[in-house]
Amino acid sequence: MELNITCIPGDGIGPEIVREAKKVLDKTAECYGHQMKYTDILMGGASIDVHGVPLTDEAVETAKAADAVLMGSIGGNTTTSPWYKLPPDLRPEAGLLAIRKALNLFANLRPAVLYEELAGACPLKTEISSRGFDMLIMRELTGGLYFGERKTVEENGVRKATDTLVYDENEIRRIAVKGFDIARKRRKKVTSVDKANVLDSSRLWRSVVEEVAKDYPDVALEHMLVDNCAMQLVKDPAQFDVILTENMFGDILSDEASMVTGSIGMLASASLNDTKFGLYEPSHGSAPDIAGKDIANPIATVLSAAMMLRYTFDLDREADAIEKAVKEVLKEDYRTVDIMSEGCTQVSCSRMGDLLAEKICYSKRR
Ligand code: IPM
Ligand code: MG
């Protein structure tokens, strides 16, 4: 099979981690008889430096022409980087929001899993972490506060800013359907998170989710208020299977969930539209402080590449091989510095990529 992939190395550690993910993908292609075709585009600060804007129309067209996009990370230090002196719509993050919208990537899947080998890094009490957890946050990605009308005005010498949280029922329905579909393939439970005790948008959210649930009698649905969810994530994360929520709540809760795993450097994500197309990126940011030092953890990007093989290309065996390679390398106690613990062997970003790549064909042979 020919896999036509647009890569966005981006900023900070982005180029390093994408390089390692490609190394693992190339090895996978070699072992399983596929051809990888990569085309790089610029986005974020890297694009600002060359084109003066965080995303060009040409870059969007290139991405659209591919089967999938594999992204590293974008953005820099918000207090020191000159990119943050630009107007908000010309800053690195505007490129990310623009590509999500242009490609209609409304469904953002963020798994948060406690790896057995890394349980020691979990900041929760052992009595909680020992139960393990494996949840998936299904975050709506092209609506809500991120894309509602916003403005800052001055009235009678007083500055006033407005952001709008708007959803129509179709936007809610399509993400709910994705949430229930994926719950069906997992432990068949959806926790829909909202703020229905205050917000109209949440009350609509809740009623549309209820309607969709009728088509999934085999999936259990519960509603949870977002403030309570924030609490439950640290009190009893094992209770969650699929968390279904709007854009802003999902942004916040997914950072919390990833922190609870203790290893944000391990968490992948997928942003999907209604077709097989998807944009795959690690859940973590661009970590400008460690960029270029070859010490970043490439595993989240490698696992994002595995998600790409699974969701866009239906290559489950190949995705399994990558996920298995990650587990084996961890079992052999190799660690990048962010997940390092006593008695383990600390390795660089590129060495981690080599170790993972070495395991791929080995897993096929067995
Ligand atoms: C994320 C990030 C982005 C978001 C930023 C960089 C715009 O925090 O992907 O979670 O808020 O969606
Ligand atoms: Mg975020």
C-alpha cells in the first residue's frame, strides 16, 4: 500500500520527534511491504519565519491532498519568542486552529493510559493508581469558544472583551456519534461532560447526546458536570472509558488526564473528520526549552503514527507492532529523561527511535 503523508515538523522539539516517528514508520513499511511518501509543510513559528503567516493556503492544499497528516508540535516560549509580539491571528497557534477548521477535524481523540511500566510516575496515591486506567477523551475541536465570535472594545474608557460559546445541534450530534461509536469498540461507557447547570450550550449538548444515545442501547451513558469531572479524574480515573465533551472543556480536561498518567511524553492524539483523513499529533507541546538537545521523548509521536496507521489506513497489524515495540522497549527499562527512574537506562530521543525501530520486524517474525 502507498501511504501519502503530509508531515508538519513545526517548532521546538517538533522536528526531532517527527524524525523519530518517520524512522519507526519507515521500518514498519519495510517489514510489512508498504511505501511511505512524505511531503513536509510549514506551520506555526516555522511558517511565520518564512512566509510571515502561521499557515499558507498552499500548505493547506498540500495537506488536503494527502491521506493523513503527521504533526510534531508548534509554538514557542510565549514570554520571550518574537512570534508572540504579533497580532493573535498571526501567532503560531492560529495556524493549528486554521488547519483544524480547514480540514474539518471536528473529532479530537486523546487517549490517557496509565502504562504499567510507568505507574511509578503517576502522581496519584498508590491505592488509586494501582487500579490502573485507560480512558479516551473525545473532544469537539472545531466549535465552541475557540471559533465563536470574539472582540475587544473600549466603552467609555473601559476595555471589554467577549468570546462566544456557540454550538448547533448538528455539531453536537456528529461528535456524539463518534464518541458512541468508539465506546462500542471499548468498554461501552460514555461520560458526557458539560456545565448544564449554568450554560445553554451545555443544556443543548446534553439533550442532543441523549438523543444519540437512543441508537446505542448497548452503551451506558452518564452525564457529569465539568467541575466534578475535574475532581473525579484525580479521585477515581478508573471509572472513565470515553469522556465526550466540548472544545474548551476537552482542552482543559485532557491536560489534566495526561498529567495524571505522569507521562505526557507518551500520549498520542488523532483529529478526525467524517472521512478516513486525520491529523495525528502528540498531546504535548513544543517544549522550546529542550529543543535541539536530542533529549525529547518521541514516543507520543510514534504512538500517534500508530493511530494514523489504525484509523486512516486500517493497518491494525502494523499499528499493533508499533504499540508492542513501545511496551517492549519500556519493559527493557529504556527511558528518555522525562520518564527516567532509578535503575533504568537513560537514552536520547534518536536512540529511543532506533530502539523502537529495531523492535518492529522482530515483532512480525514471532
Ligand atoms: C491543544 C493546545 C491547543 C488548543 C493550543 C495550542 C491552541 O492546547 O491542542 O490542546 O488549545 O487546542
Ligand atoms: Mg491544550
